[in-house]
Amino acid sequence: MTAKQYIPSLTGVRGLASILIFFHHFNQEDFPPLLFRVLNEFHFPLSMFFVLSGFLICLRYYDNVELSSKWMRKYLKNRIARVYPIYLILTIVVFLFAWIANDTSIYNGKNSPLTLFIMNITFLRGFFDDMKFTGIAQGWSLTVEECFYFSAPIFFILIKRSKIYFLVAPLVITAVGVLLVLIFRNVDFYGFFNSFKFLFISTFLGRTVEFFAGMVLAMIIRKADDSVSNFSLYTWLGIIGIACTNLIMINQPISKEVPFALYQPIGIFTNNILLPIAIATFFYGLIKENSVVKSILGSKTGELVGKSSYILYLIHLGFISRLTSDWLHSTADLFYAWLDKNEYWWLSEHLNYTALVLFSHLLILTLISIILYKFIEEPINLYIRKSNFLEKKN
């Protein structure tokens, strides 16, 4: 399979991951206990993004990588065009809204908005436990992604020399992270590598295996032919594997002090080591097998949701989401009052309020994401890619 081949189902899987993250963050305590516990450990969609990044970057750039100024400028331009413009725009909007509305929630208790703004737009906040949830809170994961983007060309050069670096590189990177924690865990510097939990949950140094799982998959796909099987073995093995990791997580004890299994050693091992293998297996199935799942994710609707998924991820928490949620709750209250007034008891009794608001919330945010993608993100992305930005003019 060539690097230029487009895989619609993998675009659709990005949309699926964003939707699942939405349900994780909007888990409700009044859900049935089992559903609440399952959604409480719905961390795997983020791992999907990391494994997918490792796969796509390796598939696209491994064969032509070179540590030359011209190649690096082109590579960085493409990465910036894909990730940065809409993030910068939304971050500016978030900080402006916080200033106008006097909403200090995005500062996470810190009293220097300008410093936080700079740390956010440079992605540096993701290295500090005390700052990672400032600005667009979920944007901390972009620091993890950017670390991989900057490191990937070096990984490719090393792997070209010897495949042993598939094993050595993650071990060395993780060891560097452990060393940083041992040095800084007793230093009060905004939470800079202040704990092993922070290392293995929130940094590239602790989550590097997820990206390497994607890279291994890319190496396998590079050597595979273009044949596709009608027997969806790997697709379902991957889905079962992902479900099993969630099963392991929900069977770990939690408490107010430890609200997620991910905060425990078994949870971290399951999430960072076992889960990427299951996800890579699932992706292999989406590429090499025909299945109902592939058809849905690779459909026009699946592609559109997938292409706008980055924006959905960035806006599903924050003031846009809060304003949407507040409006939906007030509208739902009026709707249910109208049903009661007109004695439509049979409808109001069977129409679950929480589910109605939750799915309406997701639908509206998805529509906003598609609009922003079509009219802002995609045009800017294409403009930067076609421009001479970072490249020398002839």
C-alpha cells in the first residue's frame, strides 16, 4: 500500500473517537451504574488518536524522510497547517471570552492570563501538571501530539538503520521521562513532571508506545498488497480487545481520591501498553477487511464527521459547549412544561430528559464543528499548504 492512498474508514474513526470522548466527559451520575462505570473509563478514544497519528505520519513520511532543511520545512508546514490555525483561533476566542465575561475558570486558579495564553498557544502548558487544563482544557493532548511530530523524523532515520529502534526508542524515551520525574517531583515548578501519574497519563514520554504501535502498523501495511478480505477477523478482534481493556479498567477499585482506574498502575499498563495493540489490530481490520463497521466509518457522513472531529474535540468542553448546554436545558424545560400542560403524559414519561439533552448537545456541537471545518479550518489548511510559508521562494 502506498503512502498516498486515502483510507476513508480511518478518517471516520476520528469522528467516532471524538464522539466517544464526548460521552466520557458528559458521563452522568444518574446513568445506570454499569453504564456510568463503563463511560467513566472511556479513555481509549484518545489512544485511538495517538495510534492513528503514529500510523499516518509513518505511512506518509517514512519512505521519503531526510534530515535536510528543505524537507523539514515542508514537513513542519504540513503539520502546522493541519493542527495549529484552528487551535490558535479557538484559543484566542476562549481567552477573549474569559476576559469579557470575567470567567476565570479557564485559568485553573492561576493569576497570570497573559502567561497562560503564551503557554497555551505554544503548547508548552502540556509539560506542566498545574497548567495542562488551562485554556482549551482538553488541548493538553496536543502537546503530546506535537512532541511526536517533532520526534518522528528522527525515529524514521533510526529505524531505517535498524528495526531494533522500534524497541529501544520507546524504552529510552520512557527512561528519560522517569528520570525527569525523579529529578522534579520534589520541585515546586508548576507541576513540571511532578509525578509518575502525570508522566504516564499526560506526556509523550510516558505514552510513546501508543505512537509506536501505529508506526509498527504502518510498516506492516507498507509491505502489504492491496487485497481486501471479506472476512472481518481483525476488525472484531480489535473491537473485542478494546472492550476487554475497558473490562479490566472497570474492575479496578475507584474512590473519591482515585476516581479513574487510569490513575492506578494496572490501569496505566492496560491503557498505555495493551490498548494500543488492540487499537492497531482494529485499524488493520479497517484497512484490510470489508465489514459493516468499515462501511459506516468510511461513508460520506462518517468522513465528514471525521474531518470535522478535531474541532469537535476542541469545542466539546469549554464556553461554546456550556452556552449550548445551558440553552438546551432551558429549551428542554420549556418543552417538557408544554407537554405537561397539554397532557401529553405518555410522551413526557417515556422521553428521557438526560438522553434528549445529551444527544441534542452532541448533534449541535457536531453541526458547529462541520461549519467551522468547511468555512475556516479547511480553507486555511489548504491556503497554508499551497503557500510559501516556511519554504524558500525560488
